[in-house]
Amino acid sequence: MATGDNDAAGGGTAIIDATGIVKDYGHARALHGVSLTVAAGEFVALVGPSGCGKTTLLKILAGFEEATAGRLTIQGRDMHGVPAAARPTRMVFQKLALFPHKTVGDNIGFPLKLQKVAKADATARVAAMADLMHLKPEYLGRWPAQLSGGEQQRVALARALVSQPSVLLLDEPMSALDAKLKKSLQAELKKLHRELGTSFVLVTHDLEEAMMLADRICVMRAGRVVQIGTPADIYYRPVDTFVAGFIGETNFLPVTATAAAGGGFSVTSPLARGGAATIAAERAAPGAGAGRAALLVRPETIGFVTGEPAPGRWVLDGEVEEYFVKGASTQYRVRVAGLQAALVMDLPGSLELPAEVGAKVAVGFDPAGAYLLPEAP
Ligand SMILES: Nc1ncnc2c1ncn2[C@@H]1O[C@H](COP(=O)(O)OP(=O)(O)OP(=O)(O)O)[C@@H](O)[C@H]1O
């Protein structure tokens, strides 16, 4: 779907409806009119380069920052002037904000104490939440410093969830964890989301994490939303070279496009052998038009060509610049004359390497399976 497609996934009821959110810090504009809806029970990830405004947007949803302009409703209620504590949202920060001098149990139960929940009820809810987060009962009497980093992050999650918020806002909650712990907490987070039916909005730098966890990904750039869509939309149907390049390493082949019947395009490239190729209308971004354009060719769709290429394939000649054995796959970088960046290819991993550094090679792909984008600005 194109830019501005903010409809909640699956047409569910919007729990968060943010329209035209502007945020100025002094004279600097951090958000330039951002619109986002989040459906009840949906998991949305906010991604984008450092400083693009992800955390600012999350803080506005949480009530830790007030928007300069725009309208925010949560559960149909206008949030203007509503303090964080009175919103049906809870936020988990990148840096743990656990109280060091309260026990783990008191940390988790703190929101219930504020809500003046009866002690027996609160104790039961803290125990249930600790259990859900795989925190052993004996941990409840410890100090936060006596738990590991991953366990502390689970305490922070338990504290955010104990008061049963409708929306959980997560600001890079896993960025401080090592790779293995991160993987296990990601799996737990996904399971938790499924079990609780709470809406999650996650800010992350980790694109794989966003692809794995989110129902929809919102890609931001310089205070604006560039595209909102399912992980498959964002990966296979990016609106431009920025989104395509941001979500995974990829290739852009300069092409010349002319309009073809049925809304598609006929494309040619001076760098490729194989003649004009037809790109169907559904394989062209809404902004792509006749003239100079970029063909998005994902690394996993390119292979070495030996002998006669299959009909319809485009073939480029080049030289192996580098390769990386990654286990399940091997990445090759092939220098092609006339192409700015080396062509990146991901081949299935194998014991025998198909080519060494410096080898003259031919690589090929099916242009009809590529995706046409407007030329990079
Ligand atoms: N309290 C503040 N005062 C002034 N400027 C701020 C403040 N908070 C953020 N900014 C600026 O607003 C812009 C957006 O910041 P924000 O933290 O929302 O970005 P981000 O996308 O979350 O970045 P990162 O991925 O690095 O965390 C940045 O240019 C930042 O310097």
C-alpha cells in the first residue's frame, strides 16, 4: 500500500488514533504531522534512522510529551492534557527505570499501590504476572540488582503490564541485552502479546526484530512517516529506495522504464544482457513512472550463471569483490562496471564455495520478479 495508508490492520477498531502530530523542541521540529492508527490487540513497530522521531512519538502517545499540534485519541478519548498516569498506556524504557531500593515484588506491584488496589488482590496479581514473565517466586523478595539484565527487563515488563493497560509502549526494551537473551525475550514478547490481547507499540533499531514481531511496521524518516504496512508489504512492496534500503541490504539497478499495457512497464538496463523485460503493474511502486527508475533486486533472488542463462533472465558480468560465509547462507559482493555499489547476493550456504575473490563471474536474476521504484532522489 502507498504512503499514508494508515488504516488499522485487518480493519480492527482503532485504539490509538493519532492525526497530524507535530512536535517542536524550541525551534527544531521533530515531528512534521505524523498520523498513525493502532488497532485493538495490534503489534506495531516504529523504525527509522536515529533522530527520526520514534521516541518522541512514543512519548506523545504515553503522555510524557505534549504534541505541539495534531490530535490524539486513545480508546476514543481525546488525550489533550491527560497526564501519563491517567492514560490507558504504560511505557517500558530502554534504560530500566526499576526502583533500586524496592524489592522486585514491590517494583512490579507499584502501579497497583498507586491505584490503591487491596493488598491481597495486589499480591496475587504480582505473583501471577511474575509467573507469566517466568520470574521465579523467590525473586520477588530480592533487590533488582540481584537479578540478571534479562530478568530485570522482565520485571520492567511485568510492572508495565500488571495494571492491565490497553496499550503497552516499548522503547527499545531489548537493546541492552546480549543476542541470546534478546532472542528469548523476543519470543516471550510475541507470546505475551498473543495471550494478553494488549496493543503493543515497539520502537526498535533492529529491523529483524520489527519484521519478526510486528503486525505492521511504521517506517519513519526525518519526522515523517514514509510507509506503514505489514512486514511483507514493507519488504516486498516498499514505496521508495529509502524504505527498500532500510529494510535489509539490497540492490538497486538503474533502468529506463516505458509504460506498457495494463499499467505495467517495459524496462531496459544498459548494464544487463537479456533485452527489455516486462514489469507487471503490481510489481511497481505507486510512485514509479516512465523514465529513469530503479529496479529493486533482493540479494536472495540473484544467482551465479554458468552456461546459457534461462530465457527472460538478466545477466550482469562482474568480479567477486568479497564473500562472507554466514552458515545458513553465503553472501557474495560482486563488482559490476557501471554500478555504484557492489551487487549483493545471498546464496544458500554450502561447503564448497562457488567462486573465489577476484573471479570473473556472470550473475543473473529474473527481472519480472524484481520491483520497480522511483529513482532515488
Ligand atoms: N527533549 C528534547 N529537547 C530537544 N530536542 C529533542 C528532545 N528530544 C528529542 N529531541 C530531538 O528530536 C529529534 C527526534 O528525537 P527522537 O529521540 O524522537 O528520535 P529517535 O528516532 O527516537 O532516535 P533514536 O533512534 O536515536 O533513539 C532529534 O533530532 C532529537 O535531537
